[in-house]
Amino acid sequence: MYIMVINCGSSSLKFQLISFPEEKAVAKGLIERIGQDSGAQFTLTAGDKGFKKQPVDASNHTKAVTAALNALTSGECAVLESKNEIKGFGHRVVHGGEKFCAPVIIDDEVIKGIEECNELAPLHNPANLIGIEACMKALPGVPNVAVFDTAFHQTMPPKAFHYALPYELYEKDHIRRYGFHGTSHKYVTKTFAELINKPLDEVNVVTVHLGNGSSLACVKDGKCVDTSMGLTPLAGVIMGTRCGDIDPALVVYIMKKKGMSPDEVDTLMNKKSGLLGFSGVGSDMRDIEAAAKENNERAALVLEMWAYSIAKYINAYVGTLPKIDAVIFTAGIGENSPGLRKIICENCAGMGIELGGNNDNVRGETGCVSADNSRIPVYVIPTNEELQIAQGTSALLKQ
Ligand code: AMP
């Protein structure tokens, strides 16, 4: 059987078709510029076949899903004999609030629940709902499952998820730490448990997801007990374009000093800060590393700031766990850059982490990267959020 994983944006539809029981991605696609006057574009890879940015009739998301299904069942990239082989859609949904702590089969009530979380993720949840509706229309009768980015973090205890603000802001407005990238943190935790052959509920790790957006999770007995992102993905470590943790009074200070509106300061902190804003070079870590090597001082300094901001979380989380099995790096930077992992770990000196041996050079694959005498083992585990969503969907459909 096949599960189609959907990650829907306001004008884009990313999908993967995953076969079971092999758990293999047989096709990956992206339809961009949905509904735009310039016309939509379709990129598809299916085995060794594929095409890039082909014009496609996708004036709305339902047409985009139909175009994706047609491409998977006919033409030179076809991998299915019939759409009936798709037994379920698994949707990435960004915010599940306090309502959803696990994947759910989508019905009217679930849709209402997701809508209620719209104000917590106004850019993402409405787009995710459009994708759900489009799949329901394009393939009626096939079940849709929602998998939430926030769900893995719902096990955080109150002492970790509350902000010390007036309590009614939590009670009435649901203001608290939620955390994101939960699907990734869950995937690498589970994969690590399988790797070292330990029951998931006995695993204690700190998972370090370092991509364009970055976050850490503190996992005790297989459950998340803290995470670095907050009500929104702006909190935590320094990221590509986000500032991460700052003095909260800075928001008002900058607004007053610069005469900025709430939206302007929001854009400043989410899109014009982080590696990009401080270095002036760009948001892509490879560009920052290259500039630092060419003696660009601000690029070199933001790299140090970036590594230090991550190390502080690792130190804090390891310090709160009674015992620890590993620190696990994942996502674009975490998986691919031994040099940056090293700088981060150098900032964790008190923990007795020793990278190295023959293992240190792991890129894009699973492996232990710490030396044999390291007090805490360090691993790299490539994340696979789509597979985690497909597994969550398949497990629910079997029940
Ligand atoms: P992601 O959001 O997980 O796709 O990760 C994107 C980030 O990973 C970007 O900042 C890339 O520059 C970074 N990245 C990918 N490959 C490498 C690499 N070999 N070295 C350093 N950073 C990398």
C-alpha cells in the first residue's frame, strides 16, 4: 500500500508517496505558485525519472492534488497503476495547540480543532487545512490523517511550558510554550532507540535539529520534557533569519526607537535577523562558513554566537536529565557539517564530550561521531519527517 504525505503551503504543495511495508519514498514532488497569475510549476522525481518546473494546471490546491495524482498514475513518471493504491493521506499540520498530542484521523471535529489553532499559527494552519480539503475533494473516501509539529512536545511538564506572565494569558489566550519540529525530534529519538536496541521509554537524549529553522528537545524516558522554541518558532537558538532568544523588552524598545509597527518588528526578528541579519552575508550556513573562511569578521562572529547559543541549550538540558544516552544532531546543518558540530561541542567542555576518532566525519548518514572515551556519546541521525508522518498515518489506519 501507499501513503501520500502532504505538506501544504498557501501557494505550494509538497508531497511524497511512500510505499509500505518497505517504507520507501517512491516519488517526491513540489507544485509551486498555485493560483498565481504567472502559472503554477511542477517538479517531480520518481526513481530515475522526473521533470523540473513544468507548467501545470493548478489554479487551486484541489487541481494541484489532482495534477500530482495524475502524474503518479500516468505518463513517464507513473509509479502507480491506479489512485486506489493510495490508502491514506498524511498531512503535516503545524499547530495542534493543547488539543492534539498524537496523529488523528481527520473528521469535521478535527477540522474544527485545527481551525481553533489558526490564531497560534496564522501563516501555516489555514494553508494546511486547504491541503486537507483539497485531498478530500480529489480522492473522496480515502482517509486523511493530521500529524502535528507541536504534538511531540505536549508531554512537557507545566514547569517547562509556562511563561511567568499573568495566568489569564494562559487560561484565556492559550499563551505558553508549544515547540515545533516535533515530528523530527520524535523521529530521531525513535530511530536512536532502535539503533541502540533500547526500549523507547528508557531513552534519555538531547535532540539538536539544526536546519534553516533550528530547535532542541530534551527527552526523558522517550518523552519530550522541554524544547527551545516557544509559542512561536522565533524562540530558542540563533537561526538562518530568526534572532532566537533576546531580551523580550527589545520588541517594545525597537518599536518605539525606530517607529516600527508590530508587523514590521515581527518581520525584522523573523526574516531579517539571525545569521542573515548579523552577518549581512545571507541565511545559508554554507555561505556564512565560506565568508568566515575569507576573514569576514561578522560572519566569523555570528558563527561563534550561533554555536554558543546552541551549546547553552545542550548544557542546560543535559544538566537537568538524571542520565543521558546521547546528544543527537540532525537536519541540514546537524547532519552535514562536522566542523560546526565540533565548534558547538567545544562549547560543552564541562560535559566531557569528545568528538573524533574515525567517526567524526559522518555526513548525511547515521553514525556515532564521538570518541570512545567521550563521557556522553554524540550521534548524527538524518531526520525524515515525511517518513514519520507516513508511519503515523499507516499506524492509525491499521487500528
Ligand atoms: P534544512 O532546513 O534542514 O534543509 O537545512 C538547511 C540548512 O542546512 C542551510 O542553512 C544549509 O546551508 C545547511 N547545510 C546543508 N548542507 C550543509 C553543509 N554541508 N555544511 C553546512 N551547512 C549545510
